[in-house]
Amino acid sequence: MSGLGLFLIGATHHTAPLEVREKLALDPAGEAALGAELAGLGDLREFAVLSTCNRVEFYGVAAEPGAAGRVQAAFCARQQFAPADFEKFRLSLDGREAVQHLFEVSAGLDSQMLGETEIFGQVKAAYAAAQARGTTSALLNRIFQKAFQAAKHVRSHTAITVGQVSVANVAVDLAQNIFGDLAQARILVLGAGEIGEKTARAFQSRGAGTLTVSSRTGERAMDLAARLGGSALPFEQRETRLAEFDIVVCSTAAPHTVLSRAAAVAAMRRRPTRPLFFIDLALPRDVDPAVAAIDNVFCYDLDDLAGIAEKNRVARAAEITRCRTLLTERADSLWRQVEPLLAADRGPAGAPALRPTRHPA
């Protein structure tokens, strides 16, 4: 693991399967608490935390050797995840390689859905949160800002987003394969956030006529239902009325499953000849994985959908190479500028010349 200077540790969809990412995922409260804990580490000069469905990553600047290890220990302790097990899935990069990785993440080049644009906003949000905590300074500020510039550059100078396959579009394609015409399909959207709304609109664009929204926050469900021209369902009725729906899009932020195998079995007793299709876009997953074993029930999670989209990545191999070349040139240029600053900060014999500065959020 890294000593002094810039480091990255984390786990992504490349290194950790969905069932591991579920255990590592940070909810907003957990991320805030961990951020406050890390801010108290005297040997961590700067840091930012990026947590999404496909990755949890810590970008840091170590003032002393061992800082990255202490970040890992604090994270594993909070998630109740054995450090030795975490190391089986850990991504660990230092210096210029960490810069390259952030550039590729920001540009959507490292995403399950190649070229997707949501990650750009997620990286910006992670950076804004770090700024609000007062845990970024000269180095991370520069690196993140250059990452945003690089992402915009490749999007405007390559065809990385042309023909991109989104999670929503893959899900709708699968639904059409199962049901054919979607005009008569009854769709339940669990979760009133951005992902649920995008998927609902993707269904509407393919002719779906009946949409129902349910959320743990009833007001949000009613608001989204109104925007979609659909209806709202009380969240506590999601399982008892499951048989009424053909397609269930799940994207809540619940810390545990919200649809059980027993509920799916009961629903299929009432509709044995008509398929039931679950699209689980949540992390942790909303649907009990055992649901997939029920006859005439189809259940796809994030990793399933990404696997289907892989053919799109293969088809655009040349464009991926071009994007990576552009990002590499920019990462090299930035690293030539910041590496001397890191060396100067360490002082004689590699010792840190500066102590980390913390500002109240």
C-alpha cells in the first residue's frame, strides 16, 4: 500500500462482485460519519470519498507512511468488513496511476455502462462534499478540477457516448423480449429518485402506458407519479399488491431488501401464467436474490444488466482506445506539474514538511 503522497484505495465492479459491494456501500449517514473520522487522522493531508453503486473509492494525500492503511482500517471497521477480506477485492493505486484512474472514472470509461454520464455528476458531488468538509486543498483541488476538464474533453472530441447503452434502456429491451408490446404492461417503480425516474421515462418512451410509483417517502412518490402521469401506491402495500404488476423497477436506498421471496411466491400464485419481471437497480439490492429461482419470474440486478451491455463495449473498442490515449496525455501532463510539489512538501529525507490542515465544514 502507498507511503507518502497521492493514493487511491477502494473496490469497484472490476474487483468486487455485487454481493461484496453491497456490504461495502456507504449510505449518506455512514459516509458523513466516516468523513468526520478520517478528518481527524493527523497523517492524512487531504481526502475525498466516492461512493456509488459500482465503486467505493478513497482519494487521499498521505502526510506520513501508513495513512492509506489507517483509512482502510477505519472504513473496514465501520462497515464491519474484515480487512483481510477487503484486501482480496481492493484496488490500490499511487501517484500518477491514481490520477489516470480518476480521469477514466470521470469520463465514464471505467463504468459498467461504458460512456454513461451519471458518474460525472457523482464525482462532482463527491468533490463538493470533500470541499464542504474542508478536506481538500491544493493537490486534490487541482486533480479533481483537471479530471472534470478531461472528461468534458473526451466527451466532446470522441464518440464515447454515441450509441451508449444505459441501464434503463437495457432493462426496457429485456421487458420487451418478455412481454412484447408494453402498452398493456403494468409497471411499479419502487423508489422516487433519479434512477427510478429515468427508467420509468425509458419505459414510457417505448409505449408503456400504466405506471405506479411507490416510495418510503409518500410525498416524493406522489410528486414523481404526477410528473409521469401515473399513480402512487403506499409503500407498505408493495408486497400485498405485487400480483397487480408485470414489471417492478427497484431503486430505493433501503439498507436491506424490500421485496421478499415469500411475497413473490404469493404474487405468482395469483398470476401463474403471466411473467413477473424484477429490475433491481439498487445497492444494496432491493429484491431477495432467491426470487430468481421462482418459475416464470425474471430478476436482473446491476451486474446482470452490465453483462448484457458488454457487447456494446466490444463494439466500440477503437473508441475506448482513443479516449484512453487522450486521458493518458492529460494525466501525464498534470502529473509532471504536481509531482514536484509533492516532493517539495515531503522535505528532507522524505519527511512531510507540512502538517494537514483541517477546516470546519
